[in-house]
Amino acid sequence: MAGLIAALLMPLTFFKPFNLIEAKLFDILSVIAPPRPSQFGAEVVAIDEPSFSEIGQRWPWSREMHAQLIESLRKAGAKVIAFDIIFSEPSSNNADKRFAESLGPDIVLASDDVTTQLDQGIQITRVNPIDPFLDAGAVPGVASVDPDGDIYLRRMPSQPDSFASEILRLAGTPVQPPPEGALIQHFGPSRTYPTVSYYQALDPQEFLQPDRFKDKIVLVGLSLKAATSANAGAPDTFPTAYTLTTGNLTAGVEVQATILDNLKNRLYVTPVPRIAVVFLIAAAAFLAAALSTRRVSWKTGLAAVFIVAFFFIEAWLLLRIERVWAPPALPIAAALAVFGTRFGLDYARERHLRHAVSEAFSRYLSPDLVAQLARDPSALKLGGERRNLSILFCDVRGFTTLSEKLKDEPERLTSLINRLLDPLSEAVLREGGTIDKYIGDCVMAFWNAPLPSPDHPVRAVHASMRMLDAVAALNVVLRKEEGENAPSFAIGVGINTGDCVVGNVGSRWRYDYSVLGDTVNLASRLESLSKEYGVALILGPATADAVRDHYALIELDRIAVRGRATQSAIYTVVAPLKGMDSSVADLMRLHPELLKTMRAGDTQDALALVEQCRALAPQLSGYYGKLKTKLTDTKE
């Protein structure tokens, strides 16, 4: 994926509109602690608003005044005087003659290269000052600049006879033109360079400190916030890197001063070759891949932040130390795309895991619990763990006889058992239980796994009561459908609570989420004892202790339990405590007395108590009938 992402992003390196994004990043990084020359290489004489106010003339000003400025600057000791003004057309004869007389080999006049798009190609026309000015010894210098597509000025002029190059040559500091595509290092916002107004430079002795221009290069040009006249167009100003932070434009004459110092001090910035950017894209993509080999976590976020910071800092350090621009936009995009892909893969895997969890547990759990597991699969420990669970076994009484009776009608037998298992399963699921398995006509379920259920014994007993009600309701429906010959179902339920091991049980080819332990074995044993004791439900001792606040219980007997030195009591439910009538209260008082009498060997009194208890609880007549038979046999 890293290789594919890198391959998809590499063509953007050669896509010019995208280069503007890289250019904006250059603007941002180039103004952070920018390098500056130890001393600015030029003074700026600004044709600004105060000068218009003092001089009181409309633009263009008389060239006689420019001649006066040249003489004043020469007298002040200026080394080279450069006009960032194109004198390409004549004015009055006297003014032009006076200006020509002031010119000499220490004067640079701006010229311009005008590019025209023709059907046959591109035509470049050089616009020079008029001949009398050049014949007077003035040197032309190309002041053209090439803004980017967003009109920001970033590119160094590459002409060997550029305005700044000619100024430096006359000043005795010839320089080589910068490489193609070199970028301007701006040193500050507008008015960073030492600047005086035009009217002040006309009389420096009056307005300026002594030796202000001595042995200096002086640049003269417009520095206005508005156009000089209604039809003059926009003033000679440009957005630069500092425009992003200040919102102000920089005068063209100050831009020329900046270009001059870039050339003189070799502070311009050289972009790396595009092939190097391609390499950086690949390096960033594979570095991100190496840092995200594992699942997405907070560490992955830190790695992403690290890579973004690394490429930004690397670009800034190269810019500051080596004067090289390695744009970080595409490498960062490649790294973030790899991290995003890793996140997407993990998200898809997480969705798949949630779907797998939902699919696997939809057979065992209620829809609400399945949804909860899907939202938080970490709540599920499939490897196996020890938990305190409540285990329920429910078996259909007389199913073998029914099977023999319907051996020639397998479809009917299957339909009947499914109609029974469906409400039994619903009872488990409605109480938040987990259906472990169906063993023929037997249902095994448990509570408190895979999701915790603090009141799991109560829920298990609630489910058993729902089961008994569901069987009774199904019998009524069957009698209505088939008459008196309809089968009548009965169930026996055993519930036990204790510690178990729960998790995936099986082989590498097939496994189920199930439980193991003595608690499970005792629950199964209690279910089988329900038939022997003539009751529909038997609870183990731990379950009984947990539900005493909800149900009226009676002790059925005491049985030997594996792992215990003494016998343990087993119980059944008489009725819910809520709404309990007086007959149940009387039974709760008489039944313990019955058991005490039986264990004392007082058979006669015990038989009398059995009859009283059976009258109070007709639903337990089977149990009390067996006690009566047992007592009668003992008496005989």
C-alpha cells in the first residue's frame, strides 16, 4: 500500500497547480527566523504619499526634478543610483535634456521585457529607456519580475542583465545569475529596508543625517498604497511571503533591493530537483508503513505527528542552513495517506470482527447483548477465563416416549420439539442468558458470560419461571389445535451457581463458546433429580442463597456434592415473595418442621405434616406424594 500510494502521488510533483501548495508552504517556512545580510545593500528613496504632498505635482513628475535628485544624491556620496522607473517615452525637450545631462555611468535605469503570446509562439520585447539617456552613459537593467500563479512574488529573475545584477556590476561586485527556479528570500515585510521619502532625498542636508548616502547604493522608485492616478492602474506593489502574516504588499523598489541582497550575499533558495521530491515521497510512505505495521493506536498517532513534524523541520533546516528548498507537502501527504490506509484497514478489520462476533453469538445471546459485544469486542475473552456463573439445564419429560410414538412422523416430531425449544430459548435470551447448546431435547444455558451480569442467579431463576409458563401456554395451544389427543409437554429444570471456566472449547477445526467445571455437572445432576423429586425446578445451594430475597423457597433434601465433606441442601421455588399469600407463608412455616420430623424418625407426625403441606401447595403434590410413599414404606 505504501508503494501504491507513493506511485499515485509522484505525478503531482510535476503538476504545476499543485506547486502553488508547495509555494505557500515555502512562504510560511521562509519567514520563520529568516537569514538577513549583516548590512542591507541598498537605501530606498520612496516616491510615496508624503513626497506627493510636499512636492505638489501630479505624476509623472518632471524629469528635471529627477536630475536634481541625481545631483543631490551624488553630492551626498551615493555610489550607484538606480531608478526603478521606465523612461521609455520622451517628455519635454528641456526636461529630457536636463535629465540626460545628469546621467552617467553610475546610473542604472529600469528596462522591461514584455512577453506577448502569439499564434506562432511567445514574443519577448525589450522596452529600454529612450536613446538619449543611454547615450548619456546610463546603464539599462531589466526590472521585470515573474509572479507565480497566485500573483505572489517568489522567483529570482534569471536574466544576466537584470536590474539588480547591473547595479552590483556598477558597484564593483559582479555576480553570476542565480540558477533557474531560484526563490527569493525575503527579509521582512514592507519598509524593512532603510527608506527615505523622495522629497527628503532632494535636500538631504535639511532632512537627513550626514553621510546617509555615502558610498551607498540608492534605489529610487514608487512606494504607494494607491495608484498615482485614476487611469494609471495598480501601483508597483507585490504580495510576498510576508503578505500572509501582515496582509500588506511590498513596493517594487523594495523587492529590487531584496533581489540585490539575495544576489550579493547568495541568500536565494535553490529548489531540489523534482526527482529528489519523488524520492522523498517514497521515503515518507515507507517510513510511515514501517511505523504502522501493527494496529492503529495512540502510538500510531504519535508516529504520524512525528513524521509530519520531521518533514517540516527538515524542510526548514535545509532552508536555513543549506539554502535549499525541499517541499514537504507531498512527502507528508504520502505518510498521512499510509497512516490513513492503516486506519482504514484496521477499521475494516474491526468491522469484520464485530460482524464475526455478532454472527457467532447471535445463536447464543439476546440481540441487545450481541449489539453490546459488537460495540465493544474487548469485553469478550475467547481464550478462556474463570468466572462465577449460573448454569441452567432444562430437559423435556417423556420425550423418549413421544419419539417412539411419532417414529413414523419425523417431520411432526421435529416441528413439535422446535415449537417447544423456541419459547424455552426466548425465556433464556429475554433474561440476558447465553444459550450454550441444545442436547437433543435439552437446553443448556448460563449467565454472567460473555458479558457480566451481577444478578445472574436471579436472572437464571426468572428464566426458569418463564420456561414453565411457556410450556403451560404451549400445551394450551396444542390442545386447541389437536384436541384431547394432543401431546402435553413437561420440563425439568436444574440451576446451580459457582465458579466455572468459560471460553472457546473444542478443536482447531470446530469449537464452541462453552463452560466447564463441577458447577456445570451439578446443574445437570439437579435437572435429572427434578424428576426423582417430582418438582419442575431444583436450585443448588448457592443459587438458593442468592434468590431468597426474591422467591419463597423450600428445602427438598440434602445430597452429597463432589468436593464437599457434608451434604448440601437442594431447593425448589414455591412462589415469588412479591404478592405471596398466606398459604405460602404457612407452607414456609410447616415445611421445615416436616423435614425436622422426618429426620428425627417421627413417621406418624411427618405423614400428618405432609398432608397439610400438600394441601397448602397443590403444585408440589408430586413431591409430597413421593415423601408420603417414602414415609409409608419406612413405617411398614
